[in-house]
Amino acid sequence: MFKISELCKKYNLSRSTLLYYDSIGLLKCRIRSDADYRLYTDEDSSRLERICNFRRAGISLEEIKQLLDFEESSYNTILSQRFNQINQEIQDLRNQQSCIASMLKNNELLRTSELISKGTWNNLMHSSGFDDKSSRKWHVQFEQISPSEHSIFLETLGLSKKEIAEIKQWSKMG
């Protein structure tokens, strides 16, 4: 059994956080000591660990409650939605970087922020024996197998939304 202060220390949370989790039904204290202190079981501690992991992933408390209380299908749906939301946030941040670089009139800043640039990727493809026709075929295959991952890949190259839309359009047509 854990006292509230022990759980707070173990997970680096405040007492008020645990009390709030109790008030919204996220982590209910079911056991009280003779002196009316809250006591938590190993199962409660495990649940709190999962809550903390979900919070670190940016999952809302409402969604965490769904994840903990419902079937696995909502688990996959909510985590996939959060993953996609993070991708959009990354793209939004990249757009902000582009805006700042443009205002500073220093596009060299962008080159250092990309995982791999479009130019580097194209050079790598061509030096590996891919001509334009092979590259197109590669994109077509990627789009057919996994359209969302294809989009993510194109975003990591720092392509504009317009460029991505164009590539995806001709990739879908084959």
C-alpha cells in the first residue's frame, strides 16, 4: 500500500494532482486507513504509471480516461490520432521556421533544421541508380502501400504543402 505522499514522490506529481485525478474519476482511492488517510494499491500505482506515460505523450485527461476504461480499439484510435496530431504540429513548426528564415533572409537556417533535404534525397536517389522514371515509380509504390507515411516522409523533406499535394496527386494516378 502507498500513501498519497509516496505516490506523489514516486511519480513526481503534486498532491493536488492526485486529488484532482480522484475527483474526475481517473484514479479513485478505494481504501482508507483507520486514520482516514488515502491508501493506494500496486494496481493503483500501475494505473498512475500509465496515466503519467499518456500525459508525457500529450494525451488529454479525457482521452486517458477512455484509454484506461474502454476497449483496445479506442486505445489504437486515440494514440494514432495523437501521433497524427504531433505530425501536424511538427509541420506547423516547420512552416514557422520557414517564415522566420524568410524574415531573416537566411534560408541556410532551414537546411540545418531538416532531417534530410529534398536536394540531398534526390542526389541520394540518383547516385543509387534511380532515374526520374524510377523515382516516380518509387513514389507511386509508397503512395499505394502507405499514403499517410508517404505524406509524412514528404513533409520531413521540407516540401511545401503544394509540392506534397502535387506528388501525391500524380502518385495516385500511377
